Amino acid sequence: MNTSPSFPRGMALLVAGAFFMEILDATIISPAIPRIADSFGVDPVDVNVAISAYLVTVAVLIPASGWMADRLGARRVFPAAIAIFTVASIGCAASTSLPMLVAMRILQGVGGAMMVPVGRLTVLRSSTKADLVRVIAMLTWPALVAPVLSPAIGGAIATFWSWQWIFLVNIPIGIAGFLLSLKLIRGEPHPDPNPLDWRGLAALGAGIAAALIGLEGIRVTGTYWPQVAVGGAVAALLLVLAVVHLLGARYPLVQLRVLRTRTLRITVSAGGLYRLVITAVPFLLPLQFQLVFGWTPLTAGVVVAALFLGNIAIKPATTPLMRRFGIRRLLLGNALLSACWFGLLAAMTPTTPVPVILAILFVSGVLRSVGFTAYNSLAFADVDSADLTHANTLNAAVQELAAGVGIAVGALTLGLLTQLADAMGGGEAAAYSWTYLVLGLLMLSTAVETVRLPPDAGAAVTGAPQGRR
């Protein structure tokens, strides 16, 4: 048993609990989407923006969270983040319209972006190297357990109570976390922090927001093309200006020059697309199960949990698989198998036996876990130690952004294909099947970048034999 006084066990448990609450809140809403849509009088697929807004806000503000910890000190930032997250949860429960819910989810994202990254950084800085493995393991379990529990919990709440309780359950947890953080969190301000790149933050945030607003103009009930055109044009202009600024700034919000490292660049591009595609699935499945199959939110949530059980089940084998086949071959094989599995998702119908659906989702979870682990292992394999902080910030922000955009893309694709299916007499069931097939094609496109990797890519971090072909 480790009795080292430097091991911040209480702080690590508190941060792990906050991480659990954040992930739970990001995913628990999916089974309740039809109920939320009914209460607001909107189409269920349009509620995607409430999930995307949260994830995108976290992505945009992650690069600024480290600056806030240095400027104000984790002792101040972490409790404030929990307070913001809790107050925003109350606002979500009190929302009377979709725009109000989206605004409150954005505020939740502000709290989430400060809460977990700052807490994790503080725990790591307070730990000795000998304790790092234990600390990282403690901080990792929420990412594994929360997605398994959240579909069933969200489904149960939506089935037996009102959807507002999804957010109200955060209140006692948030109050307890706030009080504990005042006692447990350590971390004083840095004496001379670098300035925050406000211009980069504003350009990136406004550009991504404009892109989402443009996408939201595409609806099942009809597309408002002026909104799509203006949003797309403004987004393109702002994002180009952001890239130019980031490349020339002395202290950029995100250091883009680290993308000169090929393995990191492919992780950001192909890995980001991979996460975009995979994240759309847990958003689409609860809608399909309720609106097409006629299941209750609870039944839909419990079945979707099979996907995340597959995610956990394969974890012990992911590193041996990377050592055995190498990251390049594993990613290529995973892309091909995942694309095939999207075909199986497209073939599901209300008459498909539930055990078959559970098996399809379980294996889908296995494949997504292998892909995530391989890309995460590849990300920093060749990054110089001096660039590691910048690479980590960039990769974390891109992964969160890809998750938020993935849900928006899934909703957009479903909306467009629903219009097409209605015109062709295919109905709503056909729209879901076609959406999975489109996502499968996007999954295949990740292989285009992956094939450019050297055969021994990532061998230094996986322990695979050099030069494996």
C-alpha cells in the first residue's frame, strides 16, 4: 500500500468525481431527447444542438483553461468551475425553450472546460513520478464507467420521471464537490504567466459558432438556405483568420506548428474524423430505438449501454493488439471492420432480435475502443518533449470539437436523408439506415491518411518490434 504523503488521494478522487459528473452529463441527455423535443415542440433531431453546444464550448475553452490555472490558481478556478457547472445545471432544468437550454448547456461547457482540465493538471503537478501510474488510473476510470451508466440512467429518468431530473441530480453532487474543493484543491497562481491569446480565442470560438449556426439551418422540416450560406461564409472567413493569427502569434492559443510532426498530424486529421463518425452513433441509436422501433427511453438506454460495455471489455487487449500488429495495420483493419459494422447498423429493423442488436452494438464498442486507443497512443509518439504541452492541448481540443461536430453532422445527415426518404417513400426507418451507410463511408476515408503512416509508426510507445510490416 502506498503511504507516500505526496500522493494527493483526496484531490484525485474529487477530480475523478468531477470528471465522472462531466462525462455523465455530456451523454446522459441522449435517451431523453424525444421527451425534451416534445416539451419544446421541436423535432427530436433538432435537440442535437444542446449536446453539440456543450462539447464545442469545452473544446474551444480547453486551451484557455491552463492559462486560467496559471493566472488565478487552481484553488480559485476549480471551485468556481464546479459552481458554474451546478448553476448551469439548474438553468438547464428550468429551461422553457430549446434556445434557453442551449444557452445553459454552453454555460455548462464553460464550467466543464475549466473543471476537469484544471483539476487533472493540478493533481498531476502535485504527484511524484512514482505515483503517476496510480493517479492516471484513478483519473481514467470515469471515462470508462460513466458512458456505460449514462444511457440507462438517462433512459430511466426520462421513462419514470421528467427529463429535468437529468440536470437536477447534479445539484447535490455539485454542492458537495464545491465544499470539498475548498478544502482539498491546492494550486497557487503562477508568478509570471504568459498572456492569453484573446484574439485567437475569439476568432476560433466565433468561427466554430458560425459553422454550427449554419448547420442548424438544415432541418427535417425544410432547409433555410440563407442561414446556411451566411453561417458557412462567416465561419470560413473567421477560421481562416484564426489560422493566420495562430501561426503568427508569439503566444498562440493553440500552437499549430506542432502539426509538422506527421504522426500527430495524422492523429488530428484522421483521428479527429474517426471520433466525429463514432460519436454520432450514440446520438442516433436512442432516437432510432424510440422513434422507429417504438421502445421506451429506458429500453433504448439499456441497449445502447452494450456499445460502451464493448468499449470497456476490450481495453486490456488493446495494447497487446498494437504490439502484435503495429498501429498502422491495426488502424487500417479497424477502419475496414468498422465500415462493415456500419452496414450491420444500417440493416437493423424493429424485427431484428434484441440479442442480435446487443451483439452488433457490443462489437461496435470493441472496434471504437481499439481505434481510440491506437490513435491516442500514436498522437505523441514522435513529439519532442518541448512541444508535448502544445501537442496535448491541441489534440484534446480537436477530439472534443470532433465529438461536438460529429453529433451535428449525424443530425444534419439524418435531416437531409429524412427529406430524401420521404420523397422516395422510404420513411424514417430508411433515413436512419442511409445515415449509417454515409457514416461508414466517412469511416473508410480515415484509411486514406492512415495508409501514409510508416509500418513501424508508434512502435516506440507500444513496444512493438521496429520495422514490423
